[in-house]
Amino acid sequence: MGEPQPVLDPLTPAAIFLVATIDEGGEAAVRQLLGEVDELRKSVGFRAPGQGLSCVTSIGSSGWDRLFAGPRPAELHEFPGYRGAVHSCPATPGDLLFHIRSETTGTCYELAMAIATRLRGAVTFVDETSGFRYFEQRDLLGFVDGTANPEGAAAVASVFVGDEDADFAGGSYVIVQKYVHPLDQWNALPVEEQERVIGRTKLSDYELPDDVKPPNSHVTINTIIDLDGTERDVLRANMPFGTVGDGQLGTYYIAYCATPSVTERMLERMFLGTDDAAYDRILDFSTAITGTLFFTPAADFFDDLPDAPAGAEDGPQVTVPEFEPVIEANAAAEKAAATTTATGRTGAVSDGSLAIGTMKRSIQ
């Protein structure tokens, strides 16, 4: 199995999710960027030690066919979307997904800017969401999110493709959705009723007993058990997001799995219902506004990309626009301000240099 990307890394206080579509003629620039993402991460991370910066890069179905010839992941396809009798979720465009995580928003932003600069003119960013860690790993509904995630060997087995698709072993499938919550309606519910919607206690995060937990609770609907009695898991790395000015507050749902069929079964049950429930009741307080499926290759996939499709061979090396790293720029500004205070002359520095030059540079 190839070395996986850092899908299993713990949740961090900050994340940025970038979804992009490839513009016509942008394939060469995207292929070049895919081979350089980890170097960009190292460059940013080295300047921000201890921040745990990571980036998981994933590719959508139509994007895959535009970028690579040869075999493709066996279960990679477009997200179908779901329309139930009461609730629905859309299928929205996406050729590339960059899942950036760090202890601080600044380092996430720095890497996102470096990626965006490299892709300027080659892609259109159709969604950019900044996630944050809320109190005690809770979502904006006030419940702990991700308690049921698999751990250890169970996580590896649940998340990563194995010998069943040997060319892509070590990869994973990921589905992302943005859900917005009408918090005024949710907060008007008594806590006991909220617990019945979720299937867990709100304060202590214990699962409700089966004789108390309703069949349309979120926990019940998302419990997938095969005919042989095996429970199937996905790894969620959900994050709250929101802008208080327009009231768009919600949960960025991101679920990794060795097969998208498990996540899709969960979504089918949520939106289309089961024998015992018309739909997942959490959908009365959660509206899906995006939905896209990607494949997350193993890390070494990007070291030696497959050939480009016939007629879409790699073009010339892309000229990278000038990019001023935020971290270095901020440091320069602080140093200049301190010098002005001490000497009264902006640009004079205490080490005797004339401060000639600029911090601006292109990312190499």
C-alpha cells in the first residue's frame, strides 16, 4: 500500500477547504501544482514550526479524466445528489479539493494563498470555507461531532483502499458537503428534544439507549451494518464555519472512506429514509448547499504523476505570479515599525544594513 496522505491526522483548531474546477486549458498548470503541493506545505510549515500544517489533496471524477490517462480509481464517480420527499441535497461542481489544516488560521491561509497563486488563471475556486474548532469539539448545534470516528487499525481499514484496487491502494474517497443551520429554530427546542434528534446526550456526549433513541435520530440513521453484521465506518473531519453578518452558520461535512458506497448509504438513509424513518430528523435543522465526491490518492502518487491524456500533454512550465508570503511580510512590517520608533527613520536597521531590497519573492 502506498503511503497515505495525512487523512488520519487529528483535528486542528483551524482548517481551510478549497474546491476548484479546472478552466479550459488549465490542465498543465494543475498537473504542475499537484507535483509541488507538498513542497509548498514544507516551505510554509518550516517557517511556522509546531503548527502541524498539513494538506490533503483530492481529485474529482471529471477532473481525473482531464488530468490523467490510464487506470482510474475503481469507484470514482460524480456525486449523485439526493432528492427525498422532504429534504434534498445538491450535486455541485468540483475537480480539486485542498483540505488544509493547522493549529492557526494564519498558516492555513498562507498555504491556501500559495496554492491559489500557482493556480491563477488555470482554475476557478467554486467554494472556499474556513473552519474553526468550537468548544469541546462541538458543532454549532452544541453537540460533540466525530465521537464515532474509528481509531487505530480500524481507522486504517475503514479509510484506505487496499488490495481490492491495487493501483490505488493507500488512497481514499472523500465526500464534502456544506450544511447551514437555522440556529434560532434549533435553539428553541428543549435540550431533551435536541438529544432525541441527535441520538446523544448534549452535555456528556453519551449515546442514548436504544429504547429511547428514535429511529429517525442522526445516530440511528448513520449506523450502517452489513448483512453479515459488520458495522461500517467513515472518518469525519467536520468543522463549524460561519459568518455572523449574513447568518450563514453551519457544518462543513467531510468524510473519508475506503469506498464511497458507505458514505452514500448514509446519505441515502438521511435523505430518502429507511423502513422505520422518513428521513434523518437533523435535516429539519440542516440544509445541504453543496455536495461533491473526490478521490484522495496516496502521497507518492504525486511524486510521479500518470501521463496526461492524449491531446492534453503537459504544456510549458507555468510562470508563477509574484507572491509575498504573509508571515514574512508581517514580520517585515513589524521590524520596520520597531525601527521607526527607535530611530525616527523607516528602513534604518540596527544591524547597520541599509535595508535595501524587498521581502517579495516568487515561490520556488
